Amino acid sequence: MSDSTTHDDRRELGRRGEDLAFEYLRRSGMLVLDRNWRPRGAGVRGELDIVARDGDELVVVEVKTRRSIAYGSPAEAITRRKVRALRSLTLAWLEHRSIHAPAIRFDVVAIVIPPAGQPVIEHLRAV
């Protein structure tokens, strides 16, 4: 398998996981405000997977998808560096949208999509 095929497979896995997370959050009553948001211009880099409202709270959701837990759960891939980046991206998103959010929560939706069987979705709130 070539590197580009592996990269494309990972990208497709991630896309599928984000679609599953979007539907899961929507069914749980959250209002999704944005998906795959990237800031324009210099300064902050990266992407917010999902930005949603849960009641009065603004919720920034990082989605991590894996095929198995052989190398740990998907949630274990969230590092301190990633959390700092998410905070910076969230501030940029708020500024871009001219929104004041009195309460902001960071969640992780960890998804395992095995080669056979149903996906397993774990929603970790306020990480």
C-alpha cells in the first residue's frame, strides 16, 4: 500500500468519524453551528472539527477516529498541545463570528470503526 493510499484511507476514516459524530451530537439535542472551520490568514492554524451549542454552552468538539484500540483509545491522541491549539482556534472562531460565549466547553467524541461490526462512539464532556 502506498503512502498516498494510506493517507487517503486515514482521511476517509476521519471524514466518516466526523459524520458519525455530527449525527450523534445532533440526535443528542446539540445544535451544530460549524464543521471543519479553519481560520483565514496568519496567526492561528488548525481546524475545529465541530462547534455546537448545548443549551447555553458553546461546545467545541474534537473528533478522533480509529479502526481499533490496538494503540490506545482515540481520546488518548488529544495532547496538551492539541488542547492549547483548540483554545486558540476557539478564540479565533469567536472573533470571526463576533460571538460572546459566557460558557465554553471542550468535548471529545472518540470513535472506533472496526473493519467488521458497528462503530463505537464515546462522548467525553468537558475535557
